[in-house]
Amino acid sequence: MLWSLLKVMIFIALVAALTWGTGLLIEMGELATLTVMGREFVLTPLLAVLGAIVLLLAVWLLFKAVGLLVATLRFLNGDETAITRYFNRRAERKGYEALAEGMMALAAGEGRLAIRKAERAEKYLGRPELTKLVVAQGAEMVGDRALATETFKALVADDRTRFVGVRGLMKQKLAAGDTETAMKLAEKALALRPKNDEVQTTLLQLQARHEDWAGARATLAAALKAGNLPRDVHKRRDAVLALAHARDAMAEGKIAEATRDAEAAQRMAPGLVPAAVMSARLAIAGDKPKVATKILKSAWDTDPHPDIAAAFAEIEPKETPAARLKRFRPLIAKHSGHPEAKMLEAELQIAAEDFPAARRALGDLAETAPTARSLTIMAAIERGEGSDDRIVRAWLAKAVTAPRGMQWVCGNCGHVHAEWRPVCSQCDGFDSLSWQEVAQSEAALMGPAQMLPLIVGALEDKSAPEAEEADVVEPEARAETAEGRPDDATPAEPAEARN
């Protein structure tokens, strides 16, 4: 309120001052008389002031007109002027608007529109490092591989966009299944950007797929140096690569090289069961049973695994079942409650023909956590104790539909492998296999499960009178059961027989 009042008062004061000054100029007498072409002009102070103002305005307009004329001449001559800068700013604004619309079209999945907007932006901006990238992504989106390839090649020709172009071509080759060319492009991209995490990962996967273990280890070391990989992950993957190289060296008869790499893998990743098993077997072959025993016991402490037990049995291949059971006692005692330790002890007792002890060792594993292996062991125990064939067949029939138990499973695609591999045979994932339980699908279980009542009686009623009727089975059904029985649905073999 006060500020508004103050502004009104200032305005009134200015008007009063201007009026007073004008009055003074009018009251003053003549300053001069001008004669122009016979006509006299009386110059008063007021007219002098107005004339000076008009003269200054005319001079200013004259200078502006001359400047505009000079700018026009320079514009026509091709020099940079205010006019050219105006048109340049206008074109730049339109170009960036088109580029922004193209990027929005990419985000919306409209590839064709993105290409058109990028081409329009290129006409205004002349920035191929920006517009061609949008064109390439739009071409990939609509499936125009030829345009995408042409655009990426154009990006490769420019030093500023060479990495982007090489990376784009690499992804195209990967999508087309040309992994060999993709690996070469990945190597070139990594040379341009040594610390790029995505390229390092892609190159490592491709090198592992092509069994270039030495190159993969170098890429892995570069990833660690760049800080893109935790040290524990690096050690694990380096151990996998060392083990893979050891296997190849073993196949080529390079025993010393295989031993060195297998031992290195076992040191870097004590939990990597295949590394411990291979290192132990090489020690056994080199007549170093104590070294093999130490390696296998350490690996068993980390993770009880049947492959470790098999290699441990190979240390003394000619020992009696009783001696073998005694030698295995320390291993079993360390993991007495583990399912693998229970099944291992039961198998060793079966080999020693002590079937009651085998039943005690297995416990209720066949009922609480039934797998094909535990049920087959139970069938072998029943057979060894002289049980009726119907009971043995019942256990074997249950093994048909039971889960397979622990297997090497790919964590990426879920594919089950009979043995450990550094690279998944299904999805080519590197170091994706882990030892885990595989459950049988309901679809796989449905058919055999429905046939079981026709083949055998329920186990709970094995002592009931109906058990006698369960022995009367159609010959065709018996034949069908025998043909459909999997290879692992047989009585458990002794540990030394499996090895």
C-alpha cells in the first residue's frame, strides 16, 4: 500500500517537473532566427529541444539502416551475420525438436516414426552421431536389418561414434547367431572401451562358448581391474575357467598342465566339486593317495557330493567292502544327518551285505524325502533281506515317478545335465550350473502314477489279504512296466561297483 502511494507521488512529481520545465522554455525569448530559401524560422528553446530529439532519432535510424544494408550484403556473400545466426538458431531448434520426437517414438515402440524424425533432425542439425543412432535403433525395432547394419557401419567410420557402431554390429551378429564374428567385434569394442562392463560380459560369454579359456581368463582379469566384478566372483569364475582348461589339457595328454590348472581351480574355489574331484584323481594317478585324501576330505566338508565319494573310493580300488566302510566312516560322521551321507552309508552296507544296517543308515529317507536313488536303495535292501518280489517291485515302481534328486541344473534355463559343464549346453550360460534338487513335473508323474494300482498294491497294505490279489497282474501290464522303467530304477549298486 505504501509502495503504491509512493509510486503515485513520484509520478506526480515527474509530471510537475516536466510541466514546469516546459513552461520555462516557452517563457524564454527567441534563441535564434534561421533563414532557409528566403523563409525565416524563429527558433525557440522548446523547438530547439524537440529538434535535437528528432535529429538524434534520425541519426540512429540512419545508422541502423546502414547496418542492415551491410548485414544483408554479408549474408549474400556467405559471411556469418545476425541474419544467419537467426536462421541457424531456428534450424537448430527445429532439429532438436525433431530429435526429441524421434527419441519419444523409440520409447513408444514406433520405429518408423523414429526413423522419419531422425532423418528430419539430421537435415536441420547435421549431427550424425546423434541422429544415426536413433535411425539404427528404429531400424532394429521394425526389423530392417539392412538399414541398421548400414547405419552402424556409418557410425564406425566416425571416431566419435566408432564404439557405438561396433557394439551395434556385435549385437546384430549375436542376434543372427554368428557368434564367431560377434566375438571378434566384442574384442574390438573392448579395445575401444576397456572398462565397458557389458562388452566384457558379452566377450567372456562368447569366449567360454568357443572354449577360448585363456582369452576368457584375460577378459575376466580385465573386468576385475576395471572394478566391474567383485573379487569373490572373479575367483569363482577364474576357477571354472582354469578347470575347463585343465580338462582340455587332460584330453590332449598334457598331464602336468592339467594338474597345475586343476590344483589352481581347487585352491581358488574349494566349493567347486568337479575341481576337487579332478585334482584328486590326478593325484591318485600320480601315486599321491595322501594328497588326494586331503583334497577330497576338504571338499566333502564343504559339500557332500556323490562324485567326491566315488573319487574317494578310487584311492583304494581293491579294498574289501568292510575295509571301505571303515575308511568312509570319518566322512559319513561329519555329515551324519545329510541325505547324501545316509545314502552313501546304506550303499556301503549293502556292498558289505549287512542289509539291516543299511536300513538303519537310510532311516526314513525313502518316506520323508523320496528320490529315485533312495527308493532304489530301499528296493535293494528289501531284495537283500529276502522280501517278496512284489514289495521290491513296489519300491521300484515308486522310483519311476519319484523326483530325480540332486542334479546339475542350469540356473538360467533350468536344463538338467548328467555331469558338470562350464557352459550350459542348452542356453550357453557360463558358470550357471549348480548342484540342486530337481522335482519331477506333475505331467510326467500323472501317467505312471495312475498305472501303479494296476501294477502293485499299496505299500501300506503289503501285509493285508489284498496283497495276494496284488500279485495277480495282467502279463501285458507287467511287460509295459518293465519296458517303461528308467535305467536308474534298479537296485542300488554298491559304491565300489558304481565307481
